[in-house]
Amino acid sequence: MAHCTPGWQYLHNAQSSGVSRIIVCWNDAILEVGCLDCYSQAISCNVRIKETQTTCFVTFVYGSNDDDERKALRDHLLALQRTVSNQPWLLIGDFNIIRSCKEKIGGKGFKFAAMDFNNYLESLDVEDIPAQGFFFTRCNQKEYGSRIYSKLDRMLMNGAWFQHCSYLEAEFVNPGISDHSLAIMRLKNSFNTGPKPFKFNQFLMKHPSYPDLLASKWNEVVTGDPMFCLCMKLKNLKGNLRTLNKKHFSSISLRVRQAKDNLCQTQLLL
């Protein structure tokens, strides 16, 4: 590695996974990097940009193809969040899972895995960095009819980054001979991303309180032309749907584990 990047520093996770699944390299003249945690699917670092004195946490991810191992990564990141606390945090890499069906062409779907992924990203308080370039970041390079395109690679930032650091922009460029697009992240002087986008999930409609919640907001009197009334009713409904989602559907995996533990404790008392 020293021959490929003379004058640079590097670290890897071979001691955690048996092979170097992740290698982190940096120019010591530009960045000051300290290893915070080394895991088989992630390396987390304290990073300081010397020119701007910007400090943050950065986690480099290479998620497993195995569902159970990806759940272990999820638990690892949720535990790591307690260490990060309210500090700026970036998560970068191949998570090996999509967030929605529109992020994949070909192959089988990942409906429930994607739902779990979205829930734990919400629990981590992270969102995708605004990106340009290639939407699908991975192609299996197989022949026509068996080819699969998917968005597995992401660059994410937490809410604290919005408050304390520069605006970020991501770009996924032509992969060339690789099956993954190269990801480039840039720090910008301007910062104007707008509010966090609202995402409506269809499972909200299955909650018993959804019909009454919808009716109460839809029956509110709004004056103006029909399009304005429609937009205002949707806007008024959005806040209640956010609350409903956070209260009843966030951290699904944690709720399942808690319910299982409660069941086991109850069975021991029988």
C-alpha cells in the first residue's frame, strides 16, 4: 500500500474480518485521522480537516450480502450513534441494500429489508447527501436479461452536520471496468438544502388511527382555488403522519427484539 500512495497514511479492518474488506487512505498533510472503531463491516474514524479545522466522525461501510450479518451492522451503527452523540457524522460506502423498489432494476425485490433499512437510517438521524451523476451505483455486469442495476452505495450525513459543517455534494461517476460507481464527495461554501423531505409509506394506512387522522385534516376548511386547497390539506396532514410514523413504526427491529424478550420473560413465569 505504501508503494501505491507514498506519503499517505492508511488503516484497514483485516484484524476484524480476516481480510481487508475496507481500506481507508488519507493525505496526512490535509487530514488528521484517528481510528475510533474497527469492525468487520465498518471502520469509524475521527477526522479533522486541517485547513478549515472542521472535525467530524466518518464511518466507512461495506455491508455483507447476508441478511443476518447486515442486521449485525445495523446494531453496530445504532450502538455507535451513542458514541457520536450530537457530533457531525458521515456514513459512506456500500450498504448492500436498497431503500425502495425504484432503486433496483432486475432481480428479486427487498421489500421488508428495505423497510428495516429505512427505519434504522431514520433512527440514526441520517439522510442521503444530495447527489449527481449515476443513480444506479452498481451493475452485476451480466448478459442482457440477467443484468441487475441497483443503488447500493450511499453517502449519508446526520442532522448535526447541517448545523455545524459545510454543505456537502456527492457525485457517482462512470464505473469504467468496475461493477460499482466511484463516489466523490465535495465540501461547498453555500448551504441551502431545504427541509428534510417527507416520505409517505403505505404501511401507515394500515394503522387503526389513520382513517380518523386523515378525515380530521381533510375536513378542515381551507379557502382558495382547488389546487391551493389540495396542497394545504396535504401540508397540514404531513406533520401528523410524521408523528404517527415515529410513534408506531420507527425502530421496528428494536421493538421486535423487545417483544421477544418480554415473551421469554413471561414464559419463564408460567
